[in-house]
Amino acid sequence: MPICDLHVHTKISSDAEQTPENNSLTFCKTAIERGIKHIAFTEHYDIIPDPGAITCDAFEAKRAALEAREMYGDRIDVIHGIELAHIHRPECKPVGEKVLEDVTPDFVLGSYHIMDDGTDYYTMDFSQYSDEFLLASLDKYLEEIHYFAKTCDFDSLAHCTYPLRYFHMHGRLGIIDMKKYNEPYAEIFKTLISRGKSMEINSSTMRGNYGEPLPCFELVKLYIDLGGKRLTLGSDGHHYDLVGTKIDEVQDYVKSLGIEGVYVYHNRQESFVKFD
């Protein structure tokens, strides 16, 4: 069974299902039923160039996480997290620093969704672009996320192969030769290792027919072969019924590579928790 799920979104995140029951209490209840021992609520706080444009109320998110901790904290470790995006940009950095100072989360997922030129894979119509354009965009994404990994304040780097989710959804994954990206991802992983940061393995793409997490198993192995030991695991579930999904398969894989456990965070301090 999954030991943890450190990446979930309730209705507080604008892209999650907006039903009353899709809340932190239901997430905790479901996680407990599934034997999960640690859960982190990581509502989206996407800082983008439009002034004040964000996707959640960070104080409401903290209140909801603490309410869940008060009700269920004797049965599950409830972590108040945040998925903080785009804090590498000069115009976004002060906003990110302020929210971290004001809401003091336990855990910060460093996240990168929209590229500096405005490219948004989530909304992009892939049918309008050539293979050459998309591959050039992916190269630029790698440059930008490496800069993010080198410069930003976070605890774990979220879904570092994020564009591949959308390449797959739009039937363009086949244009990518992943071996070409081993070297740039090795540099990103070395940066995380040298800074003492974790890498997230995100199981969201394993729920469909993609069959691989973000990053893929081959890149997870590369990270571990380079000496990476700090891993966080998250479903990226935007509905309570998705909490913990496919994380057991990720656990089995990293165990096969000699990893004995994963990391959780409280007050921005890491703790190692062993697999059962």
C-alpha cells in the first residue's frame, strides 16, 4: 500500500473538481482507508506575469489543512503544503517569497507549468504545431526548469517531465527520443542532489495508458544511479478518490533499485520514512 501521497489538490485549487465533498476531510478519510500514513495538501499557487493572478487562496488552503490535521491527525500525518509555480521569474519571486513567509507551509513543491515565452502545454492545441516546433519547445523547457532547479526555494521538484503528459495526451509522444534527454536531465538531477533537494515521482500519468510516471522510470533510475536518494511521491490527484493511486507501483520500482524509503516534510525540515 502507498506509504504517502505528498501531492493532492482539493476543491480549493481551481482546476480540481468543485464539489462540496472534494475537501481535505474527505481526502484524509479516503487516505486512511487506503493505509496511507502521510498526506500533503499542495494547492496550486501559480504565480504568473499577470499581476495578482493566482489559483488558490493560500490562507484558505492552510486553514483546510489544519482542520484536517485537527480531525484526523491521530490517524494520519497531515502536512500543509503548497505547489508554488514560476518563482524563478523576477516579477514572481517577491510574491513567492511573501506567500512562504505569510503562510509558513510545511512543504513546498517547486512547480513549473508555463514557460517564460507564455507556452502553456495544458491549453496548447498540439495539432497546430510541427514536430520541430514542439521538440524545440521541449529543449527550451529543459533549460528553464534547470534554471528553476538551481535558483528557487522549494523542497521537492514537482513533475520535472511535465510536458510529456500533454505530448502523450495529444498523440505526439512518439516524436521524442528520450535517450537524447538523459544528459540534460542528469544535469538537473545533479543540481537537486548538490542542493539537498528532493525529486518528486508523480504517478498521475500512470492512471491512463501512458504507463510511466513523471519522470519516467528510466529517468528515475538515472537519478538514483547519480546518487540521488531524496524522493517524494505524489498522485497529483485532484479528486479524493485518486489519493494514493499508482504510488504502490512506484514504491515497488524504487525498492527494486535499493531505495528503502522516501522523504516527508514538516516546518520545511525533511524526515526519512522507511517503506513497510
